[in-house]
Amino acid sequence: MTLEETEKRLKAVEDGLKEMEKSVQVLRDIEEIKLLQYRYVNALICAEWDDCTDCFAENAKVDVYLHGLYPLACRCPVSQDLHR
């Protein structure tokens, strides 16, 4: 095998490795989303409202039906009702 052939094979292996790394990252991202969804749904089922809000970004806003749009961090007025 010549040096040129070896370099081509090495390049192909490196390219394949980069594609595999991308695929692994996608799978990790998917798994992280699944875990977040699980935490969120579990918090909803258990009526753990603070745990629900922890599943969102700090600058998220929630649209509470008939009450309006609120930053999630401010604990909208209906959150007191949710705790009852």
C-alpha cells in the first residue's frame, strides 16, 4: 500500500469518525430531551408545580388560559390556585 492510499484511507476513517461523533451527539440530545419530558410529565402528575417550572428556561413565559402571558419566574397569579 502506498503512502497516498494510506492517507486516503486515514481520511476516510477520520470522516467516518466525525459522522459517528455527530450521530452520538444527536442520540445524547434525544435522550436528554426524553429525560426532561419525563421529569416534566411526572411533576405535572404529582402536582409539583415548582418542579414543573424547573423544566423550562429561566426566561420562559407561560400562557395561562384566560389569565394571560407571564414570565415563568414571576409565578403567575394562578400558581397559588395550583398549589391548592
